[in-house]
Amino acid sequence: MSKIKCGNNVYIPMPVVLVGTEIEGRANFMTVGWASRANANPPMISVGINKKHKTPEGILNNKTFSINIPNAGMAVPTDYCGLVSGSKADKSGVFDTFYGELKGAPMISECPVTMECELVETVELPTNYLFIGEIKGVYADEDCTEKNRPDMKKADAMVLTMTDNRYWRLGEFVDKAWGCGKDYSNKDIYE
Ligand SMILES: Cc1cc2nc3c(=O)[nH]c(=O)nc-3n(C[C@H](O)[C@H](O)[C@H](O)COP(=O)(O)O)c2cc1C
């Protein structure tokens, strides 16, 4: 197979989350695709957020934030929070909110899975902050859990692809991670 060089942008499939903060006493939510697990123990998550957005103000002031996983039925309000800045519009009424144990980290009631995070480190990059937060609590709708843990298929979580800028549902189950590799024998098994 011949390869084509496709520039140098980031083309990995991404999660779709809403980052929640409290700014001037009001909840604000922004859509984020650049979110990743950052540390195993204690569990930490990182989000890459442009310095021009309103959200950094809330995270830097409160030292907390929330991560909310919308379901596919929430694509429209999720996209709205990624199109409109809290510096231009009040996004506090887009969703119902609830709080866990941390101040300044409003979570979205409609989201099947949410987590509250304490800011542990801020890495300043040329255009973005990389905020690293320790997850202090995870909350999930009962019918979106399996053995007391969030189940992403039941939660109907979305995946984001760039640069075609599309939201997708999770697709078909392929095989067990940390499992199917045990069947490795040689290169012939690649599809
Ligand atoms: C699908 C989607 C994903 C996005 N992901 C990010 C991201 O990872 N980082 C970022 O800085 N902006 C991202 N944005 C843009 C912000 O969500 C957008 O500029 C938002 O209005 C910022 O809100 P705020 O100013 O209230 O913080 C994304 C937008 C969309 C629609």
C-alpha cells in the first residue's frame, strides 16, 4: 500500500466531553475533544484548552473543573457549547446542573457519566493550557453502568473525528482489549 503524507495535523479519533466550570457564580460548559487519561494512580485526566476561551478563567480561579460525557441524543446542545463562548452568552441554562463534593465544578444532570476534578497541574503551551486534574468522584446514571462502573455503550457516548468535524456513535464491538493480543502468533492475522 502506498502512503500519502497528509500534513501534520492531529487526526486521532477523540472523545466528546463537556468541561464544566463556575465563572462569576454561574455554570459554564465548553465542548472538548482534546481530553485524555493522564495518570493511572491517582487517576488524572488532561484537557487541552485554548487560552482565548472563557473556561480557563474558571479553572484557574477555582482549581477545579468537571468532565461530562454527553450521549448522542445531546449532540445539538453539546455542539452549541462548542460554538458559543461564555464570554458572549450565558450557557448556565443549557443543562440542569448538580454538584458533588468539589466547589466550582458543576456537573450536567442530563449526562449519563460525569466526573469532578481537582486541578493538579497547568502546563502552558503556545496557544493552549493543558490542565491536568485528579478525578475525585465519578457519577453515572444507574442504567448506564455495568457492575457498578460506567458503561460507555449504554451511555451512548460519542466520538469526534477531525478535520471532517463529525460526531459518531460508538461502533461495533471488535475484540477484548488486554485480551485478544494473547492470540498473537504472526503477521498473517492482520486484516
Ligand atoms: C466538537 C468540538 C470540540 C472542541 N474541542 C475543543 C478542545 O478540545 N479545546 C479547545 O480549546 N476548544 C475546543 N472546542 C472549541 C470550544 O468548545 C469553543 O470555542 C467554546 O465556545 C469555548 O467556550 P468558552 O469560551 O465558554 O470556554 C471544540 C468545539 C467543538 C464544537
